[in-house]
Amino acid sequence: MTGLSAKQRTMIAIEKRQRVADALDRHPEGLTSAELMESTGLTPSELSHALDSLSRFGRVERVWRRA
């Protein structure tokens, strides 16, 4: 994202978070990280950042489970 203004980077970050929130709204039972990545097209790093942000604001609850 080099060459983008701070405003552009912020808008991209907001859009990614909204994609995650929308996907979760469609699946109130929850989704795995793999399912969220497939649904949103985000990379693991992008998804992690989006979930961290949404979690800080109380929008999502992350549940850690081992297979």
C-alpha cells in the first residue's frame, strides 16, 4: 500500500473490517478463520488485524479452539 495517503489507507482498513463484520452477520453461529478468509478474500494477516480491531470495539468475540 505504498504511495497511498493516510486517508486512503484508513478507508481500506475500514472496508476490510466491514467485510469481516458483514460475513459474521450472515453467520451468527460464527465462522472459522479459514471460512472468513474464503468469504472475505483477506489474507491471514489482514484477517487477524481486522478481527483484533473489531474485538477491541466489542463488535466480535474471538474464540480460540484447538482441533
